[in-house]
Amino acid sequence: MQLAKTPYFERPLFFFDQARFRKALAEGVKPALEIFKDAAGAADTQMAERFREGEDVRTLVHERALFVDCLLHYAWHQYQWPDNISLLAVGGYGRGELHPHSDIDLLILTHGKPDRVTVDNIERLVAFLWDLGLDIGHSVRSVEHCLELAAEDITVATNLMECRTVVGNDAMRERLVNHMAPDKLWPAEKFFSAKYTEQRERHNRQQASEYNLEPNIKNAPGGLRDIQTIGWVAKRYFRVRTLKQLQGKGFFTEEEFAILQSGEDFLWRVRYGLHLLAGRAEERLLFDYQRELAKQFGYVDSGTQLAVEQFMHNYYRVVMALRELNDVLLQFLDEAILQRGQRQSVTPINERFQLRDSTIEVTQTRVFQEQPSALLEIFVLMAENPDIQGVRASTIRLIREHRHLIDEKFRADPANAELFMQLLRSPRGLSTQLSRMTRYGVLGRYLPEFGRVTGQMQHDLFHIYTVDAHTLQVVRNMRSFRSPEAWQKSPIAAEILARMRKPELLYIAGLYHDIAKGRGGDHSKLGVVDADAFCRRHQLSGRDRRLVCWLVEKHLLMSAVSQKQDITDPEVVHDFARTVGDREHLDYLYALTVADINATNPELWNSWRASLMRQLYQATRRALRRGLENPIDREEIIEETRSQARSMLRAMGLPMASVENIWAQMGEDYFVRESADNIAWHTAAIHQLHSASEKGQRRDTLVLTRNSGPGEHDGATEVFVYTPDRANVFAAVVTGLDMLNLDIHDARLYSSASGYTVDTFYVLDESGQPLLDEPHQLEQIRKTLQEELALVEDYSKVIQRRTPRRLKMFELATRASITTEPGDQYSTLEITSADRPGLLARIARIFITHDLRLHNARISTLGERVEDTFHITDADGHPLLDEVASRELEEDICRELDAIQKSGGGKAE
């Protein structure tokens, strides 16, 4: 480098000793690359420390860009360049913004085709920058080539809009910028349409939600790209270089500009910290980063919320405010740009509102000030009029400016209560309007209890939405039950909604079922207080109020009974029916439960859970129809099931004597819990096995597989095992199924008098679906289980599979509880633990160690945790009555399963 000819980098950097840097280069004690690396490393360390000490993130982001400018200045001057070439910063770096691992986008702008020497120098410069460790993206183009690409590609045009010269001939940049003016390339109308389409597609790739569990802080709705989109469109329309230059031009209010700036500050701080933690350009706020950032930013666990939940609560509130502002400003630009000069039709609606083309607006600016009720009325009008497609930007602004008028006096006004009930009773558009009310800050003020849960999240894999987003999705699901498609997807819910007395009561229950989340205590009971107050304020009848409050209190009941209890047991069904009381309560509860599960985590609603819910609903309807004073008799069930199975087996041509001999070995539970179809299937196979043995074909184990047909358990693959009763059978089967990556959701285990165990397992694949009905897949199950069962006499294997990354982020102390009710045949063991591959196999090993017999298992996976229920006895078939021994068993289970977590459960994916 000819340092004597190299100009100083003119803009000052207080933390970088430029003179010392130049001296090191001049003396040549070390290679230039090492000197550059030392400078870059020192700057990274110093800036990271300043960030952790809480320095203003804007200062750091702009200084980092300035420091890279300095490095590029000196790197450029290591080579000889002609006068007609320059190095430009484009994109975010062009704006003078640079996070620790952001891409450094460079454009080497040339006049025509560069000569061979210049090409060689460009290649050497780029190689040097890569060796230096800078994450550069570069291109070499002439002004003409840039203009050609920009005309075809909106992304290229956007990047070039923000270009600036780092070093070299600035006249070339000026020429480029002049040729990219809106009157020559990408006029404001075309540019706005392209960027708006680009944003919509980007949002769709992020599920169109700002509430993703692990959000992308750059590309998700309300993220940094939304702020940039506003800037790009506004700056092109108003022909300014910075948003600050738009102050006073009527584009945004002072409050809106403050929201934009503070929101960007917050997201920049999160992004800066995220890059430092990840050591790369990470934009996804993954679970482990969420926890670490919460700690760095000073959040601490409270009695009701984890530190990470508080941090994410703040995050979601910020991005929600930014998305709201993005809506307002882009709507304003749409009206100012796309609708400019168009003839518009204005249709009066009433004294307060009118329709301008397809959007609603106030008739005059003092409407909300003079008649605050109009803050609710506008949403009622939109719900009732399908011609209204949206709200004018000026009216959205007025709503935001006057929403403070929604106070205690407003909420106590019967006229406003009637308006809200009118909205809940509207035949269409309810969920859309509730979402609009939320986004414009109206719903959280009209229902302050809803406002408190806006942006509130639970740090787990089960609840993938914030409480407010989940609540609105519940109502959306309820409304979907009224659609024609629901008769195929959710026929029972569709039939219920079609004849429901007052659907608005269901929607109120949906709004309030989780309203008390995050307060500590039982949110179901706490929510009843708020629901009762709402019903009284909105003058619901005593009957309707009691129904709503009952639904809020019991909203988890049907899910818990269907997934954790044996719903083939008539006593379980009778107890549930007694709690429900009548058909109306059952219908409302079913619709609420289905909507709730789907809105908690759509991946959890699969054919298996749908089957369990349908079975419980239908069994309860029968119990209610029969009368609660007439519980079904076990003997009646047994006789009816036997009779149906006999008819099927007789049609197959099986000798009845053989059938009765097989059945004589089975206990009563088998005929109570299994369907006639299953019994016929099992019996025919057992008869064939015994017949083969009599002919000298030595076989003592039978494994059958099939996908269930319509009816009971039609949402899973059935695996039937008939094998000599040995201690390790359950461990062998669950290990074999785990090796095949199959999840067990139910296990029915019976012992026959002939010394055989008769077990049925219901399994789903990793995506929560039954296996494809292909012979090779079902044969693989049979082969694997036969191999495992052949080793059962000396069985000690526990499968080791890798633990998925998300699961490794959560630690959950295991809880085990053993209860034995008077008169019960079994003891009930309930285990709550972190989900890990091979967990059920480990539990089976514990049963072997303690010489326990397992009779039934209900497996329920809820995100990162499992809640499993087992019916167990001692080796002699007696329930566990020794309290000391039971406590020791509970402690052993907790100790063993917690050890899995601490060991990592295998390598993370």
C-alpha cells in the first residue's frame, strides 16, 4: 500500500486509532491481512462489551457501519484504480446500518467494461475482504447494467435506492441515482404495488402472524422489514432520503413517528443481541436465545411469569404496535398513491359514517369525540355490510386518537353493551372485526381484562400463540363450524352450531376461557369472575350467564377426560355425563373444546384426538338420553358386545366351540373395553394361531396390525399383540415401536387365564397421523415386534434416539403421583415429565425393576411435556396399598426420568 498517497478516512471514529493503524501498515511488521484482522477483532470485542453495558443500539449500529467504511477505505487503497470506478454500499449497509453479522452488500460501479488489470484488482480485493472475515455480498456492474436489472427486479431497485459511495468517484453514483428517479424508473404507483405484494407474500411465509412461537424478527409481520417497507415507499413517494425528513408533511403524526422509532430501537437491540449470541446472522428468535436475551436485558422471574415470558410479552406488544402502524401508513399511501385522481363514489351510511368506494370513513373529524359509541358502531357496521372492505386511513387514525374515550363510563353505558352484543350476534365477519378491534386497540380497552393478556405468551411448545391471538383464533374456529366445509371436517361441531340456541354465548365463553392466564392460581376459576361480570354488564339472563360461567370453568374438562381417562369405562362416561348434566351443556362444551384445541396448537388436533372427542361426545349423549338415574350395566355391555362379535365370527365360519374356549380365558374388562369388531378380529387370529400349533407349527406369538376403520379409534393404527405373559412384554413392545418412530397414544393390556397377555396399542407416526395403509409398513411393525419379543426373557435394551432441538430447550421436573381409590382393582399412576425419545420404554424398565404389572396406559403429549396415566398392580395383581412403598416408587420414577433430561437424552437434531 502506498500509504503516503492514501488519504485519511475523514469521518472520526473515537474508538479506533487510525494513526496507529496506518503506522502498522506502513512499517509492515505484520502482513496487512493480520493488521486488518486485529483491528476488526478489537472493534468487535469493544462494541460487544458496549452493547452488554447498555449503550444506545443506534450508536452501535451506525458506528459499526462507519468502522466497516474505514476498513473498506484502506482495503480499497491497497490497489490501483482508474478514475471511473467506485465502491458503493447498498441495502441496509447503504443506509449506514450494520448489525454484528449482517451482510455487507457492496456494488463496484464501473464505467463500461473494466480492463484486465482492474478485473484482477477487483478479484484480489474481494478475496482480501473474505479472508478478513467480512460477510460481503458483491456485484460489479456498470450504471447501464444496474438500470437494466433495476427495471426488471424490484429488489435490485430497492437496494440501489439506498446506495452511497464508500470510496471512489461519487459522480457515478449521482448519475445512477438520477436515472433511477421515480419519473424515469419505477414510478411511485408501480413501486408501491410491487412492495405491497412483496410484503404480503413475506407475511404469508411467516403464517401471516406476528405471534409465532419462535418469530423471525426481520421478516415476520411487525418486524424490521415492515418498518423498512414503510420507509422505502414513503421515501420514494415524497422523494426524501430519510423518514425524519417527512416530519411535518402529514404522512405520520408525532406519536406514530415515536412508535416507529422506539419499535425499531427495541427490535434493533434484540437483533444485535441475537447476532452476538448466535455468532452468525440469525434472525429467528429461538427458545434458547429468548431465555438468554431476557437475562441480558434484565428481566427476572416473578411469582406469575418467567423472565422469558415477560421479555416475549414486551416483544409481541412492540411488533403488534408496529404492524398496526404499518397497516395505517400503507393504507394512507394506498389512498395517496394508487387512488390519487380516481373518481370515488361516496355513499352515506348514517349521520356518522359513509362509504367511499369500498372503505368506511367518518362523515366529519369530530364524530368519535362527539359520539364515543361510534368507536364500537363502526365495527358493527362492517360486520353487517359485506360491501365494506376496510377502513380509510384517516378514520383509523381518528380511532387510535380517540380510543382513550373507552373508559369505565363508556363500558357502563347500556347502549355500548348492546352494540357489542349486536356484533357478537352478527351473521358474518365477527372474527375479522374482533381482529380489527384488537389491532386498533379498541377491544383491549372495551374489555380491559383482554387488554391485560394482549401479547402474553407461555414459554412452552404446547401454546404456540399468545393468549390474545389464541383467543381470537378460538372464536374464528367457532365461526368456521358454520361453514359448508365444516360438515366434512368437523361434522359434530357443524351440526351443533346449526341448531345452537344462542351461538353468541359460545363466543363469549371463547373470549373468556383463558382471560385469567398469567395471574397465578387456577385460570379457569379466576376467569369465571370476569365472565360473570361481563354477562351482568351486558344484561344476559341468569340461565345464559350460568351457562357461560360453567363453560369457562369447565373448558378443560372434556379434553382431559377424553385424553387421560378410559372412556370405554361406563363409569367414566356416567361421571362425565353427571357433570355435564344435559345435552345443551354437552353441545356447548364440545364446540368450545374442539375450537380451543385447534387454536392452542393445530398440530395437536389429529385424527386420534378427534376420535377420542367424538367417542366421548356420543357415549355421553347416549348416557343422557338413557337418563342419569339409569347408568348402563356392565353385564349388559358384555352381553351385547359378545353377541355382535359372535355374529361376525359365525359369518367367518369359525367354530363356536373354539370361540367360546378362547373367550373363556378373557376377563370381563376385555369385553367392556374392546369393540365387537376388534374382538372378532383378535379371536379369528388367535384361533388360527392355535390351529397352527396343533398341526405342529410351533408359534406362540401373534402380532397383528391394521388401520382402524370408521367408528371407534378410527384415527390411529392398531397393533395387537398376543404372546405368553412375561414381565418384559410391555417394555419390548414400546421399545420396538419407539425404534420405528411411532408414538403410542393408548395401550390396553389384558392377561388371559391361559397365561397369555392380550394387548392393543394405538399408534401414530411422527406427524400425528395413522400409518399409510401399505403392506410393507405394517409388515415392518410385525417383524420388529416379533424380534423384540424374541429377546423378552433377557430384555434390557432402551432405545436411544436424538432429542429434537426444541425439546432440549425445556427442562421440566418430573412429577409422579400414585392413587388408589377404595374398591379399585388397580392403582392409578400419573406421570408428568419432559418429552424425550424412548421415555415410555424407560418407564417400562422402571415397572420391571419394581415388579409391577401394567394393565392400561393413556399417553398424552402436550408440546414439550407428556402427561401419562397408567393403571398398575403389584406382581400378584393387587393395587398398591402400601403408602410408604408408593412414595418410594414415585421418587424413583422422578429420579430416573429427570436423569434423562440431565444426560441430554441423546444428541440434539
